[in-house]
Amino acid sequence: MRAELDGGPVSAEALQGIVWQVWTAYLGGTPPGEPLPAASYVEQFDVTAAVSIAGAWNGHVVLRCSVDGAAAMAGSMLEMPHASVRLEDIVDAAGELMNIIAGNVKSLLPQPSVVALPQVVLGEADVVWPGSTAACELRTGFAEWAVLLSVMQVEGAGTP
């Protein structure tokens, strides 16, 4: 795992801890992996799952990975071979995974803050969060697939 950008209330170390706990508890005991060597670590992101948080802190928690990586995570969550996972399973599992991760991130934020429903986008899309900047990023993996987790803070908001 490689974390960057300690620019907000969620530290890179805290984000790594959350991901480790979620991966081991919900993805079949598979801890997050180290990124593959730079030459073979291809960041193909055609699944984007995000949860917004609003209140005393405003921003988004975003997970990006490939469809194959998302299918592997969904298969682990649903205890089925990832080759048998349907697109609906990927959307449901990615949304639930982000609910869990965002809930853990929310516990580190100034209160009161509320978590919105997850949004999942399939396909290579340039999903943007206007007015937001990455406060913390974690580049990790699940099995052999690259995963990027970001905590995006809305500029000028959420700092008491």
C-alpha cells in the first residue's frame, strides 16, 4: 500500500488502517496488497464508487478500480467465483463496500456529519467532484488489481 497527501482530517495512516480492516473483514480475510512494480501496475479504472459526506466536514470518499478488480471484490463479499459475478452484483458490492469505508472515514471527521447514499459508475468515465481536492490518497490492490482510494475535501468547507 502506498498512501499520499495528508492534507485533511483523515491521515494516510488512518486510511490504510481502515482499508486493512475492511479488506480483512469483508473480502474474505485478504489484506490489501502492495502495489505491483510500477512497470506492471496498470491503473485501469472503469469502476468508480463514491459516497459523499456533508456537515461539519464536506467531501467524498472515492474508490476506483477495474471491472475485474471490482468483480473479484464482489465475489469475495458474496462468496462466489468472480467469473460468476454479474454487473448488478458489482454495483451492489461496490456500493456496500463504500458505505462501510465511508462510515469508518466519517468516524474520524468533525461532527455532526452525515453520509449520503453510494453512487457507482461503470465504464471509463471522467467522474469529477467540482470544488474538491484530494486530501488523502491510497494506492493499493486487491489480488492482482490496482485500487485507488481517495478522500476528497470540498475546498473552503469542513474546517471549523
